[in-house]
Amino acid sequence: MTFGEKLFKLRKEKGLSQEALAEKLHTSRQAISKWENGQGYPETEKLLMIGNIFGVSMDYLLKDSADPRGDKETGYYVSKEMAEGYLVSTHKVSKYMALGIFLIALSTIPYFIFKQDPSVYIIPTIILATFGIGMFVSVSFIEDSQYKVLKKESLFFDEKYHSELTARYALLKKKYGVINFIGMCLFVAGLLAFGIDRKYITSEFLVPYYPVCIGMISIGLYIITRTSIFLDAYKLLAKNEEYINSFSFKIRRKVRERVDKL
């Protein structure tokens, strides 16, 4: 069976039109038609993407292999377009997640300013908390389902692009490390102010500054959440072997598998 015949058979089994397959491969319908008619082969990146889409090996596509699922190369191939799309998507997700945490933490400020009058502080508290929860809910609509596979499989890339990713991750780790440290300082400073006031100061000297302390905590949480999520996405791609062998990844994978079974 030729490559074109195999591609035609796999496409029909999957129930995909030439247009639908072309869209997944970021190419034209005419290109799919030519491949199926034996008028050429796709480049290596497209072959790897075809293998991912149909769950078959490169050997099966290019050789006379009887088992389309046999000899499958370990891991999931990630194209440059997919990796960059995932990073853009994660950048949006990190912003909404961080903003949600920021607003929920900030929603406690009206209480400390107007705690003598519940009728005044309850409304802004509810509004801020509602917007914060709304940010979390919106993440499920922003997050693209096509990237979920990246968090379930071991990944492999074009060698040149992976080297570029690794270099970018190293630079961002230094840059975001400084920003993350600032966020941690703000968060800890805000918490310490509460702790010191309650344990050592009986005159409630710091009470008027509680809103400022909460503001510091909120900003710190925003920075920590934003940088951590984005750096985690880069680590998933650039240091995939280290990432998938981590204890936290194994726990998250088990949780996802149980959720999928429900």
C-alpha cells in the first residue's frame, strides 16, 4: 500500500474531509489531494503531524508496515506553530487566573475600611469577589482544548526549534525569577504586618494600614500566579523530560485520568 493509499484510508476511517485534514495540517486541500494521488510527499513536519492525528508511526506511513499502530515513535510531536499557540494561550490564561486571585484577595479591603457599617462594605466585597470568580470561570472558555494533549504525553520537537525554546526559557527564568521574587516580598510583607500587629502590638497601631497590607498581598499573589503559570508552560516545552518526571506532573496526570473516567 502506497503512502497516498494509506493517507486516504486513514482519513476515511477518521471521517475527515480533505478540507478538514488540510486545516489541521495548515496546508491546502489541493496538497492533500496530490499526496493521496501519489503526486508527492509532505515534508517531515507534516508527516509527524499526520502521525499524531491518526495515531500511526512514521514507519507505517513510509514503509510497508502491516500494523499502523506498531513502531510508533515515543512521544507526541509538537510543531512550532502548536508550541507558539500554546504559549500565547497560556499567557492569556495566566492573566485571567492572576486577575481572579487578585480581585478575590482585594475583595476583603472594603471590610477593613467600612467594618463598622456592613451595609456599606458588603456590596463592593460581593462585586469584587464575583468579578474574581468570573475570571476563573472565563479560563475554561479561553483555554484551547487542542493543547491538553501537551500535558498528558512526553513531547518531542524539531531539534533547532527546541534549542531556541530552551534558550528563551533560560532568559525568561532569570527575568521572571526577579519579578517573582518581588511578588514574594510583597506577599510576605503584607502577611507579616498582620502577624506582627496581632502578636506584638496591642494598640492596633497597624489597623488603619490593613487595606495597604491587603493590597500588597493581592499584588504579590497576582505577580506570583502570572509568572509561575507562564514559566510552567515554558518548562513543559523546553524541559519536557524533567517536567513529566516531576512528582507534581504525575499527581496531576492521575487526577486528570480519574476526572476523564467520571
